[in-house]
Amino acid sequence: MTNNNNGSSEFDVVIVGAGFAGMYQLKRMREASFSAVVLETADDVGGTWYWNRYPGARCDILTVDYSYSWDRELEKEWVWSERYATQPEILRYAQFVADKHDLRRDIRFNTRVNAARWDEEQRRWVITTNDGGQLNARYYVMATGCLSMPKVPDVAGSERFTGEVYFTSTWPHDGVDFSGKRVGVIGTGSSAVQSIPLIAEQCEQLTVFQRTPNFAIPARNGAISEERIAAYKKDPVAYREEARWSEIGVPRERPQLSALQVSEEERSARYEAMWEEGELRAVGAVYNDILTNADANDTMRRFINDKIRAKVDDPAIAELLCPDNHYVASKRPCLDTNYFETYNLPHVKLLDLRDDPIATITETGIDTGKASFEFDAIVFATGFDAMTGALVGVDIIGSDGLTLRDAWDHGPQTYLGLMSVGFPNLFMITGPGSPSVLSNMMVSIEQHVDLITDTLVSLREKDFDRIEPTELAQSRWVEHNNEFADLTLMPSANSWYMGANVPGKPQVFLPYIGGVDRYRTACDEVVARNYLGFALNGPSGQQVNDGIIRELKPDVQLLLEAIAELDLPPMETMGVDGARQFMIESGASMPPGPDVGEIMDGTLSGADRSALEYRLYRPPSGGPHPITVYFHGGGWVLGNAITDDPLCRYLCLHSDSIVISVNYRHAPEARFPAAADDGLAAVTWVSEHAQELGGVPGRLAVAGWSAGGNVAAVAAQQARFAGGPEICGQVLLCPATDGTDRRPSHHENAENLGLTLSLMDWFWDNYCDEGNRSDPKASPLLARDLSGLPPALVLTCQFDPLRDEGDAYADALKGAGVKVRHLECEGQIHTSIPAVDVVVTAEYAREAMATALREFFGEPSPVSSGL
Ligand code: N01
């Protein structure tokens, strides 16, 4: 391929890689009048599709989706022949685009980048190539692909073999004729699953060396369905837009149903439909908990394994082919055509390396511990140093002299998977920390290219010429990524997503798993908030807009999204009965919390001698136990003894105390001070009846959430005034402590975060006249003397309107000499902590509550609460 590039060495932008990412980036740079060149090792465009020419190579996203969306004409000019186009057809498509847009004149082929160094003085990248050339550019874009650096063979003796050696990732351009040959294939990932049936068709003998069996669903390749074409043709622009705002970059709704919510029959029917559909997107789209719940995943694993058993004649081989050590989709599942059926052929043998690992490759074949195999050819389908390999493979030296390799020694550090601190003006297309390999790459490539282009244009307009993320923005993005991945089963697998396939590679989950739509929203927000998390410099000065783009914990974000989806009217507009009913119904849809030893309902005597219902939770261990009197949340208006059931179970089990949840009287029927007085009455009654309840007299604590935290705090104060009963500790979770004043958190967190300010106002209005709110029985923060109160754990949540009330109470208690631990829960909202098994990132806070109770009771606890 000839280079028409004019041989210049000074550019605005140097792009590495002429795959789909580099080609589009070049196009956009030209349009935006930046001088740009692409450097490419190969002698033509195509990237992945240039190199991976093994038999059977196809994409695993329908080609109608896996294509550029930026050229409307192209969409009409190019018609894909099959659902999943072959590598040659996709390569022809890339070449067609290169021709059509005359891209090659700005691409230097046969040119490998050896090193790139940031020159701070010049504010330019200096790039050295394999031919001894040097270029320099203001901006440097790595469009090097996620699966482009073949894994170096880690099989002993791999250099010894004297026969033919092939790598699926760098297949000979003229093809390979395996006729009459004995062939060994190492690996059973996507490349192997695609190539094995075709190699088997040709060769005389085939032995497949399998270390990990893989999930695969039938590709059902063929003509693209009329339905799909119609969906696209109806409104191509809308179709593409839907893809951009979808979970994986292919139009499809997120599933709403759990695999565990449906009958066995319904589950099978849906799995059959998925099996028939033949699309990877269908795997993640059947149920909403396949990637997060081991039991749900297991239902799909059993279904797929039964299908494998049905395809393979020899039951022993079938068992070897059934994945049993990882969850479905925790390693990239495959699409197959006749893969499993190939093992029914008499000349195809499966060797299970888990039972008999490869000892060495020899001059003539492969020796395992138990046998020797002779081959004419060995095929390595052993995969890639994914996502980071191609980036750290080049000596990229940043502003502090550190290489990217060293900076990422413990795993990639990126902001948005796009840039990395210490490497100004270096952009990565679909880098680690972006949806990349978990999405339709075309959609993610286009998004990054557009974002990079818009950013460069914006910098130029504002007279900036240097951009770099801030440490804070980057570290919190990395944390956000890890927290999102930790909500799923993905980190449990030895996958290339985790870097686990490359010996010595740090194991972190590499792509962003929140979805294309959430990722795009975050990027758009970064730009809209004036490049939040970036430092910009240039002749016009500097702008450092430090900050964090995603502060909410990811499961909290998911919870709030689910609530927003319901599009409910504000609770305060539902009326008291409606709001109460709603609270009960929404509680019923939450996970139940852990089992305890015993649950018992009873009544106790309230402040006005009325009977108050309570629910008692007894630990499974032998009693007697200390007692925690618990006051539920609900703004003194809503809720009852069982509405905080999961949290009560949790506290009972983990603090090893009896928890008695009290249905104190509610407003507006019983306004202030009914709830406050009932709090003290309940504590007194429980203390007096401790023994008959199975408790230990004198070992009693109070706990409460929200308005219940208020009741608990007031009960502790009242008991101190009254000289009893003795309370050994108080756990106050997001307590309401002051109804007289507005604080910053009331405004900052007024809306869209679960508890709203307007709902809180409604609660106060129902509960207590304005004139009474300065009474410490309503606003315990306003008590004149807080000394002598029992030790306290006060938990406050960053995104709670009540945060500053709780903070102030913790400070006031400390100021009065009370032993206090104040746990400020970052990224959490008012409803996070009671959401047992839903908001798992708040687990540590629940643990802290249980630990504090144990310590109040003088029980040994596994960890110190700090009290
Ligand atoms: O690579 P892989 P791949 N001894 O890493 C085994 C995309 N892709 O090229 O799982 C013995 O998946 C390894 O075993 P284990 C797609 O995203 C897409 O197949 O590590 N075995 C595994 O079985 C895909 O996921 C398409 O235990 C060794 C295999 O080699 C990604 O590229 C097509 C070994 C490697 O599988 C990578 O796929 C092809 C050793 N020392 C690829 N080392 C489509 O679009 C490794 N293995 C359809």
C-alpha cells in the first residue's frame, strides 16, 4: 500500500492505528481542520480485521449494528451479506471507507511507533517510529484497539516446535491449507470456537487443548432478518441514536425481570428464545440479575450446559465441554457455528488440560503429563494482552519522565478510560475504564472520537493547548469502575477482562461495566460542567476544574434510576394513607434480609398506656441476649414495627442481640410529643420486662433510623433526665435532630435522592407545630446539656438532606464529652443503609452498627467500631 502522506513531521495530531477508530478519528480531524497523520504497522487499514484472518473469523455483534453511523450515504451504499459478516467482508468494508474518504493519503503504513515522549517545554509529543523517523504533535491519540496485542505464548518449549506454527491473531494472508495434516489447537476462546470447526473440516486429525470450557450460543448466521432490517430502515437515524443510548450499543431495552422471580417453565421458555435468537446481546437481556446474582446465573448455566450435552454424542466429552468454573458471561461468551458438534467427528479429540496439563511443546508436538502428541501444525488461539497491552507496549513517557507502563504498574489509571494523569494531551480510544469491549465497539469508538474531536475544538476556541485529568477525578473514576464491577460476578472469573490471562498482569476489572448509556451521560456531563476533572492550560491561562463526576455509589445510582423509572408522584402528594400504603408495598418488593433465630410479635405499653405493637427478633444463638430497642423510619407519619424488617434482622443477627422494633404512635393522628414519649415508654417497658423477653437486664441499647433516630436520641436524653432506664449505647442512623433550621444539606440534597426536602417538611408539619420544634423532645440537638448521654454511633450519608443535622448532633455529643463515633458514609443517600442486600456498598455501615451494639453490650466484636 503506498503512502501519499506528504512526509511532514509536524502535526496537530498523531493517531496510532488505522482500524475503525483511527480511520474515523482521521476523518474528524480533517473536518475540524487539524493537521493529522495516522501511523499504522500493517500495510493497509482494518486493524483487528486486517490481522485476524483465521478461518471462521467473524464479528459477534450483528454487522448491521457493527458499522459506522457517521456516513449516511455509506449506510446506503454498503449492504452486508450476512448477520455476522466474515473477516474478509469487514476488511473490505474498512477498505471501501478508506477509498471513499480518501483516508490513505494521511496514513503512513508499515510504520510502527516505538516511543512517544511528552516535551513539556514545547507542549508537544515527540514520536519515534521503527524506521528511525521522528514526528511531533500537539495531541497524540492511541487508536490501537483493545484486543490487538497477542499474548506471548506462555507454554513451555513453544519455540522448539519445528512444524508449522500459527497464531489466530496474526494469520497468514494467503490462508493455510491443513489438508492431510495433524493439527493441535491450544485454546477454546472465541477465536478457537470460530476456527476449530473449519480447521476440522480440512485436516486429517485435530486435537484441541482445552484449559477452560467456554459458554457459546449458536450464531444462527444467515440472512439478516426482515424484522431487524425493517427496524433499522424505518428510521435509521433514530435506530442509531437508540444504540448510542442503550446498554451495550445495540438497541435493546434493559431487562427488568429477575431470573429468580419467574416459574421454571417461564424461565426455560425465555432461555429457549434467547438460544434461538443467536445474539450475544440476548444473553444479558433476558433477566436483570444474570450478571449480579449467582443463583440467577446458575439457571442460565444449567440451561446452556444441557444444550451442550444434547449436541455432543459422547457424554464424557460433553461434560468436559460444559463450563463449570465461571459464571455465564463472566468470561466473554462465544457465538458458535457447529463448534460442539465438531467433537462428534471421529478425527477430532478434546484434551482436557485441567486433568492433564501441557508439560512442554517439543520439536514434534506437545507433551502433556500423561501423553505425547505429534503434529504437523500447532495453532495458538491463546488470546491477547487485552485493553492495556497495546498501550503499554509503546514506550510512552509522560510529563514526569514516567512511562505509562510504570504508571499503570498496579493496573490502568484513567479518567473516563480516555486520558491518564501525567500524560497530557494523550487520548486513548476505548481505553480501560470505558465500556469498550463490553459494548458494540463501533458505537464506543464513535463516541470517543466525537468526544476527543469536540474537546480539541473547544481547547482551540478557548486558546488552551494542554489538557490533563486531575488526580482526584481520575482516582475516583477508577474507584467508581471497581465499585461497579464489584456489584457483579465479573471479577470472580480468570478472564482477560480481569487481566488474569496474562501471567504477572495486575488483576483489575478493565472495562467500565455501567453501560454505554450511563457512560455517555457521564462524559456529556463532564463537558457540560466545563470539563469537570480536567486541568486546561494555554496561552490564555489555566482552568483547573477539579471534581468528581460520579459521587454516588453505583448501586445507589441504580436504585435511584429504578425509582425514577417508576415516575411516581411525590409521596407527600399521596395523602397520609396513600403514602403509608406505598411505603408498605415498596418495602415488600425489597429482599427480606437474613434469617434470625425467632420472630415474635407482641404489644407493650406506650406513654398514654395504649398498647403499642412490637416485633421481636431473637438471634439464633443461645440466650439470654442483650436488647436493642429499635425505632423505625418514616417521618413520624409512616411505617410500623415491621417496615424496617430487613435491617432489624440484620442487626439482630450481626449484633447477637434481641431487636425489638416498636410501632410508636404516628402523626397526624398522634402529634408531638406522642412519638417521643412512646420512645421513652417503650424503652422503660422493655427494660422492666427484659428477663421475660429473654434479655439480659441492664444491657439495653437504642437504635433508630431517620425519624426513628430522632425518637431513639430523644429516648436516650429522656432516660437520662428521668434517671433510668439505663441505656448503654445509641445507634443513630441519619437522625432528624433539628426541625427549626435550614442547613446546607437540606438544599444540596433537596431533590432526586430518595428523601426530599419537601417530604421532610411534610413530615415535620404533620408531626409538630412550628412553635414546639425547639423543644429538645422534637429537636434533640437543641438540648442544653448533652453530657452524660450513652456512647453513640452516628451515621450520616453524604447525599441526605438530613446529613448536616446528624453531623451537628455528632459534633454536639462530642463537644459534651460523650463517646461518639461519627461515620460519614460517602456516596450514600438517606435510604441506603436500611436497604439490606440492595445497597451492598453500604454493607460496611450496617456492619459498623452491629459492631457498635456489640461493644455497647460489652461483647467481643470481630472488629473495633472505634468507640
Ligand atoms: O482469546 P481468549 P480469543 N495454555 O483469551 C487459552 C474477541 N474476539 O482470541 O480461558 C492453555 O478468549 C485460554 O484458556 P483460559 C472476543 O472479545 C471476538 O479467543 O485462559 N490454554 C482460552 O481458552 C474474545 O473474547 C471474536 O484458561 C491457554 C484461549 O486460550 C477476545 O477477542 C472472535 C493458554 C484464549 O481465549 C479474545 O478471544 C475472536 C495456555 N498457556 C475474538 N493461554 C468475534 O467477534 C491461553 N489459553 C466472534
